Amino acid sequence: MARGAAWPYHPPTPVSTKPATEELRRALSAEEGSRRWLRRGALVLIVASAVGAGAVWRAKNRPPPPARYVVQEVSVGDIAEKVQATGAVQPLLQVNVGSQVNGRVTKVLVDFNSMVKKGDVLAEIDQTVYGAQVSQTQAQLLAQRARLESAKASYEVAKVNFERTQRLFKENLASKAELDATKGQFDMGAAEVASAKAQISAIEAQLTQSVTNVGYTKIVSPVDGVVVNRGIDPGATVVASFQAPVLFVIAQDLRRMRIMADIDEADVGKLKEGMEAEATVDAFVGETFKGKVSQVRYSPNNVQGVVTYSAIVEVANPEEKLRPGMTATITIKTNEVKGVPRLPNAALRYKPTPAASGSADKDKDKKVAPPPPAPPLEKGKGRVYVVTSDKPGDEKADVQVVGVGITDGIHTEVTGGSLAAGAKVVTDENDTEEAKKKSRRIF
């Protein structure tokens, strides 16, 4: 072929790379999938290892199951049996002073808290009317005494005439009619004298009453003491016709007070006269007033079916802090023992919870038979549950009857040495589901 001849040009046919790319992509995807599964497997292995380690740690450090019983120990100490009640503070002697006559009050000479002596004038009532009655009665008395003198004179004349006529009749110088007439005049004169004397006595009694009424216009204090109440003012009118009004109230001595307390019928048998008592009032917080029981009355007080008995407690009040009408709370120590074994009252009240029989699913429709009733206790006995095993989850307690003595509301004395100090007694049960499932009936 001659140089420079034109050859036809055929460009090279391009090689297709698509199949190779798809193959490479598949290979890479397979390798990436294998790595993903390896990572997932490693993660699952790590999680499983962590869960297993946590389970092992939890098993090793699991807290013990909750205790089934709430227990307390029998201790040694003092017990004081006390009775508490409330009552009103009153003076030992309180006198209500009134008026025995009617009238207008002209003077009031004392006020609240005034100290008075026996015989001091507290108030005065207008005595004009009563003074006039005295004058009138005195005039009647004078007039009646004059009539008595006149009757005596007539009597003497009638006596002389009767004696003279009697002598003349013996000498037949006077008739029987004249003798009878003079005798009648003599007897009439004697009767008039007696009548005049009787009327004088009546008028004298009336005069005494009038003078007494004048004295009643001055209202005086019957005792030494202090005026705790004044119910009258000057100018007021007192009407004492039907009932004597109370004008003043006088307390004899506020250094000695009494508290009339209402004792419940369940506690009245514990009280005796002479027992020591303490009183407190809201006005003096933290301060106690010493006293003694002076009287326990037999008369009952029935208020809406609640029966109480009144006890009188005399309390010393040297500083006169206690005032009439205050509400006081008294505490009376009825019995006391020292250094004796004692158990909490909650242990005597505790009763075990009956255990459920079978599972809840199988026996939910079955009725659990109630436990047999406990035998009645003798007087001075109590039933407690003494812990014999305090292993968590396997607690055990045995019932025991012990002798009991006095109580202070928190602890009760253990008598007879039947329960030693330090013994654990059940006072309650922990209200947990796990404890309920593991609970068993205690016999």
C-alpha cells in the first residue's frame, strides 16, 4: 500500500465494566454483612456477659427477706398506774351572798377581787320604807302599852267592886244579881289585861321584824375572803319576794382550791381518799400543782349514757395562780412498782394473722376455716407470742401465758418470773406480700 494512502479508521470497541462493578459491589456487601453480624454477635455477647455478671452480683448481694414480726424486748423498769380526769377549779368555800329584802340599791362598797372581812358592808339598800315601818310599829307598841295600863286600872276597879259586893252578899246586904254582875266585870277586866299583854307581845315581835329588815338593808360579808363576782350596781332594784337574788360571790381562801373531777366508772374502783394527785392547767404550761384526793362521791353522774363519779381533789395554791372556773387535768397515781420486768402492751394485744391455704389461683373460691378460739384467760393473766427463731424468712414464735400486774398504758408488769428480761415478744406483723406468702400459722 502506498504511503499516504488513507486507511479507514475504526475506533476501539469499549470494554463493558458493568458486570465487574456489580460483582465487586456484591463482594463488598457480603464482606460488610459479615462484619455487621460479627459486631452484633459481639454486642450480644457483651450484653449477655453484663446480664450474667449483674445476676451473679445481685445473687451475692441480695438483701435478706423482710422480717415477718415486729418485736420488742422485755425490759426492766418502773411502772406507775395512773388515772387521769378533767374538772373545774373551785374554791374550798364559796358563798353566794343575796338580799332578804326588796328595795333600790343605794351603795355598792366593793368590786371584783376586793378583799373583805366577816361583817364588812358590801352594799346598802334604801331603808326609808323599813325605817317608817319601825316607827309605825313603835307607835303601835306605845299605844298598846297605854291600853294595857287602862285595862289594868279597870281591872283593879272591878276587883274592888267584886270584893265589896262579895262581903255585902255574905251579910245579906247585896243580892245575888249584884254579885254576879260585879264578878262578870272583874273577869272581863282580867281578860282585857291579858289581851292587852298579848297584843303588846305581837307588836314587839313585829317591831323586832321591822328592825331586822332595817338591818337587812345593809348586805354584809358572812366570811373572810375575796369577791369573785359582783352582780349588782347602784340604782338597781332588788326583788327578793320569791327567791333571794345572788348579788355577790365570795371565795373564802384562794390559797387552797379544790378540783371536782369526773372519774370514769372503769377507774373509780382504783381511787381512795388520801391518794397523791397532780393538776395542770393550760394557763401555766409545764407547771404542776400538788394535791390529794379528799373525797370520792357515791352519787353517779349520767350524761348521755356515760356514767362518771365526782372526785374532790384539794390542791395547794400558795401563789394564787389557780383561779375559779379553770379547767384542770388531774393525774392520780393509784399504784407503783419499781425495777420489775415489763413488756409492751402491744404484745398483749397482738393476734397472729391466719395463714392462707393453697395458692390464690386454685383456692380463691375456697373459704379458709377460722382458727379455733383461744381459751379464756384467768384474771391476772395475759397471752403473748415469744420469738424462738428470728432467722430472716423463717421466723418462729410460740404462744405463752404470763402473769401480768399493773400497767401505765404503755408497759405492763410481768409477775411470777414467767418471762425473763431480754426475751423478744411479738408486737405486730410487717404488712408485706412476701411476708404474707411465707407466713405460717403459729400454735
